[in-house]
Amino acid sequence: MQVLSGKDLLPHLSKIRKDTPGFLLECSRRYGDLVGFAVGGVKVFFINHPDFIRRVLQDNHHNYSKDTIQYNTLATITGRGLLTSDGEEWLRHRRLEQPAFSRSRLAALDQVIAPALEAMLKRWEQQPEDAVLDIDREMMAVTLEIVGQSLFSIDLRTDAPRLTQAVLTALDHVIYRAQNPFAPPDWLPIPQNIAFRKALRQLDQAVYEIMENRRRSGEIRDDLLAMLMNARDEEGKGSALTDQQIRDEIITLLIAGHETVASALTWSWYLLAQHPSIWEQMRAEVAQLPDDRLPCYPDLERLPFTAAVFSEALRLYPPAWLITRKAIGEDELNGYKISPGSLMVISPYVVHRHPQYWEDAEAFLPQRFTNGRERAIPRFAYIPFGGGPRLCIGNNFAMIEGVLILAGVTQHYRLELATANPVLADPLVTLRPHHGLPMRLRRVVS
Ligand code: HEM
């Protein structure tokens, strides 16, 4: 195993800050599947072999916590929601929320996706022919609406701009802190921190309003919000969750459940625009559906190629490009000692390009995921949704939403790139196009 010291990393600082996934990819190419970094007294292990990843995320997961800079910074917004909490608290909340993602509930998702998609397409219809839109922004808006409506029955159509802006401002701050470990502390009243506090207040206000409205209306709904608010403690007397805990779960799900799907869709459109023959193939599959209505849940089985396009976009541009853990006790990987407190770094972006598991890894080839070929991929060589007990709770939700949106838009539009500049991926909380994704809408004539 190669161990790089702070001195070795110094010449790469700019690359590390601007293109961390690219830097990690270079490290894995140069030094192999296990690379050590000794930075400021912390031992960091970058692991890129499916067996090592399996050990950390699954086989010995009890030894690895989410007490890392990545998740602690995110927790300044989400609190200790499902994504950032650990141990007993995490398990209790996961069990509580899991039923909201059951197959029967997911089968009803199209009842939320179709109206949101329809509203977006209606908006597009009012645009002049060949209009250029920022598709990243469009995907963010539609996915926020879907997650808000499906899990909490809240209509974010009017609230979306306010909430999206607050989420973005808060996330920007998290990214800034992650990229600038020596930035002034959060409590200093500098403009950046003041904007962050304001965004957090707006988020809190919006979420507490959602809870208050539900309480006041006395409505009996069968959604995740009801599950969280009606959960009883073990004696069945008081609430199992405090308002703060419910707030943390709502914000976690709004954030984890919309930006990720939006990012995957945005990159799918980008890749499709660059590969017209693949778009044609997808369009041919979509054209076989009854075209007087948007695709719905039962249509999914008739859309295997569209699903493969989405899976392949998730391979090349995994929205959650970085997964970190902290070692609690000692462990051993490939004969090397992992001491307590070590930071484990896993990058779906890098392992999805591992030459041993992916032939022609940089090429966009959805057929990798068709005709059962995907079954030959080692489980931990493809981890867009992570793995082990902390596997994304919304993985099936995301696949259904992604495929139905790809198919629904393709029924009506072809999206062309409207920029000659290279579209660079910014490794933010998720992988996002640096300046958004300007695309031209071309109506499809059937
Ligand atoms: C393409 C879309 C998505 C991607 C790529 C994605 C990716 C991930 C990944 C990699 C993790 C594991 C992180 C880790 O192990 O440290 C995760 C966890 C999580 N995701 Fe997703 N996700 C997506 C969509 C969603 C959706 C739609 C929801 C909810 C509606 C959601 C909610 C969550 C939550 C709550 C967790 C934490 C689960 C736990 O630790 O028990 N995600 N996601």
C-alpha cells in the first residue's frame, strides 16, 4: 500500500479542491485499490476494491460510523436524520420509515409523478419553439415537488422556489466549509455565516409550518409524515419522536430525495444528447407505450432499455460520488492494520471505472445493464446507492422516478445541448454540472 503524506499531496492541492473525484481516480490508477494518506495526524484510507468496500459497508459495518467531516457538516442542516445518525437511534428511525418505501407504496408513486411531470411539460409547451432551459434547474424543481408530495403530501409548487433557495444556500455553505477546512467558524457574524443562518431559519420555518398545518387540519393521511408524527413510544403513550427529530427526518428526506435524482436525470440528458443513437433506441422503446398518457408504474416492465440508460448514467455520474466512514475499533484490510479513528474513503465515481470490472469504462454503454448482463457485475463494484445496512432507503423510489421521467419527457421532447463549452461536473454534495445544463427543447413528432 502506498502512503502519501501532506508533503506528497501539496503539489496536487488545486486538483484535490477542484476535481476531487478526478484526483482519487488518478490515485487509484497510480497506486492501486488501497491508498493511505497521512494528513494532520489522521489516517485516511482510500479503498477501491469491491471486497474492501464490502468489508466496510457490509461485513464489518458495526465497526464503521458516520462520524466524519462529510456527514457532520451535512448534519449542520439535516441534524441527526437517517442519513447522518448512527447506532440505535438510526436503526429505530430506519425501521419506522422503511414501510413508507414498501413495494405497494412505490407502486402508487406514479400518481404523484405523472401530475408533476405533466405540469413541467405544460410549462415547456408554453415556451417558444427551440427554447433553451437550464435542465438541471428543471429536474431539481420536478424532483422536489415529487418527494414533497409523495412522502409528506405537501404541495411544493408554490413553496418550491423559497424552499429550494434555502436548501441551496445551506448546501452551498456546507460545500464551502468542506472545501475550506480553515474557513472562519460558523458562529462568526460574517456575511457567509449570516446567509447560512437565515437559510436554516427559513428551512425550519417551512418544515415546522408543514407539521403545524397537519396537526391543525386533523387530516388523516397515509404518508411518511403521518408515520413520523403518529409514532408512539414503547409504552404507547407519548410521541416516539420529538418535533426536532421529525424536522431532521423531513429535511433529510427532502434533501437526500430530490437533489440526487435530479442530478442523475440531468446527467442522463447530457449523455443522451451526446449519443443520438442511444436516444433513438430509448425513444423506440418509449414509442411502444400508449402515447395518449404519461407512462405509469405497470409500464416499467416495458422500459428495460430506459432503465439501463438511467443505471449507466448513475455509473458514470453517481450523484453520491463520495461515501465516508470512521473506524471505531481496529480492523484489517488486505493485511494492513486500520487503526481506530481512521477515515475510510469510498468513491462510487472511481470504483465505477475500475478497469477490472468495467470494460471501456469511460464509454456510455447502457447495454451493460440489459439482458441480464448486470447480474455479472460484482455487487460492490456498482454502488450508486451504497450498500450494506445503510443502503439508500430511496433506491427503488429513485429508479421508478428516474425511468418514468426519462420516458415521459422522451414521449414529447428531444433535448439538445445548447452550449459549446465542456460541461464539467462539480463535486458538490452531489455531482452537478458546473454552470447548470442549458438544453434546447425539440418537440418530438410522433
Ligand atoms: C439517484 C438517486 C439517489 C442516489 C444516487 C442516492 C444515493 C445514496 C447513497 C450512496 C446512500 C448511502 C450513503 C452512505 O452509505 O453513506 C444513500 C442513503 C440514503 N438515501 Fe439515497 N440516493 C438517491 C435517492 C434517494 C431518494 C429518492 C431518497 C428518499 C426519498 C433517498 C434517501 C436516502 C436516505 C434517507 C439515506 C440514508 C439511509 C440510511 O442510512 O439508513 N435517497 N443514498
